[in-house]
Amino acid sequence: MEITASLVKELRERSGAGMMECKKALTENAGDIDAAMEFLRKTGLAKADKKADRVTAEGRIGMASNGGKAVLVEINSETDFVAKDDNFLAFVNGVAEAALASDAGDADALKSVAMNGATVEEARAALISKVGENVQVRRLTRVDSSNTVAAYIHGGRIGVLVEMTGGDMELARGVAMHVAAMNPPYNKASDVPAEFVAKEKEIEMAKMPEKDKNKPAEILEKIMAGKVSKIVNEVTLYGQPFVLNTDVTVEAALKAAGADVVGFQRLVVGEGIEKVVEDYAAEVMKQAGLA
């Protein structure tokens, strides 16, 4: 069967693959466009497997929400250049929407979720063929609640979900912005582990001048309680000054609105991944025999 330009064009539109790849797929499959699509998916997976060990510490956080249901997904690439590519960004948005429509609880479950006529995993493989880099769907977090749920993305690299009772969406979004900016490890003082409090108390006691350690036990206890309380405020959402109004704490802002934060989740692109620092100038000189 003759491989016409219109046939190649149709396959390109359906698959998103390059012209030469589409022509090869059609040639290999005697012009059968469905078989050619399957061929492209399989070759895409093969290419993806070859790049699977490459470090992916860049990327974007994708977000999708509908009422009290919201998801964040972290999609990683090898370079920030690819993370800004339109194909990559479209994939991020598509995965987020697919995740929202599904009940997938983690990135592994998300692989088999339907997305634009394929699965997320097949779409990932196709994207790798386009951009020439390893791409990974690393993390998924979600909230499905009857409460107010705010989703916020900062710069494409930090994503936050906040679940709140009372108040309104404007306040919930403001709290999400606060979490993005200040990264509190805990929500309320009651969420701070006793081990953390005990360790901080031990450290503060060790820092105290010897002359103060001879004070009566009840006075020492009050001093320690004040110091530890200050530390707990620093590591809790409720205890921190509200970024949108630093004259009050987040707790005070919530109380004034009759609101309460049930919980929050925060994702940052590449956190916990050891980045490979490339010296491209040195590499070029080495290849040119100048180093």
C-alpha cells in the first residue's frame, strides 16, 4: 500500500509522533494506521525503558480540581528546558485531569488510567519519544471531601492542597499560599510529636547559662515552656504569622472567620532527588581534546 502524505499526516495528528517516525510505522505495517499506532506505542515504550535510569529532578506540578475534589501530580523531566516545553506542559495538565477523573491513589495506579485514547503510561512513553528525555510521573496526592478544598500552584514548582471547614474559598486559598511560602512541617501544636518537643527542650536547657540553671524548678519550667512554645509556633501552620497579614497568626485569621484547617499537602518538584550537576563547558573541552 502506498504511504501517502495524507496518511502520514493523519497518523501524526493521532499520535503526536514525528513525520519520519510515522512514515516508518506505516511502512512497517503496510499502511494500516491502527497497527502503526500500536507500533509507535511499543517503540515509544522501548525508548522510555532505555532512558529510565536517567535522573529526573526537574519538572512541573500539575493541578486539577472540582469542588471538594482536587489532585496534585508531580511530573519530572531531566532538564528545566523540557519542563517548559508545550508538549510536556500539555502532558502534565492531561495527567492531572486524568487523575482527578479516576480514583487512583498513587503514581503507580495512575499509570493505567485512561488519557486521550491511551493510558498515562503510554502517553508518557510517547512524550519521551518527542522530547528526547526521561519523563517520570513521580507522585500523586489527592483530597476528596465535602469540606472547602483549595488548590494552589506557585511557579509550576510548588503545589498545595488545603482542606478547611468554615470560612470561604478566598481564605482557604490564602492559607494554601501561606503553606507554599512558609512550608510548615505541622498543622497544629497537637500534631507536633512529643519526641520533637522533648528534644527541643533538651537543647534549650543545654544552651541556658549555668547561673540560670540554678533557678527554682517551677521558674525553670516556665522558662522552658516559653522557649518551646515559640519553637512549636515556628513549625506549625497555626502558630506562624499569616503571610497575607503578618499582624496576626494563621490561627487568629482562621478563628476570626470561624474556620479550621483539617489538613494540607505540599509537593515541590524534585524534593528528595539528588541532582546531577553537569559541567557542559568541561565536557565539550574534553570531547574536543582540550582538557
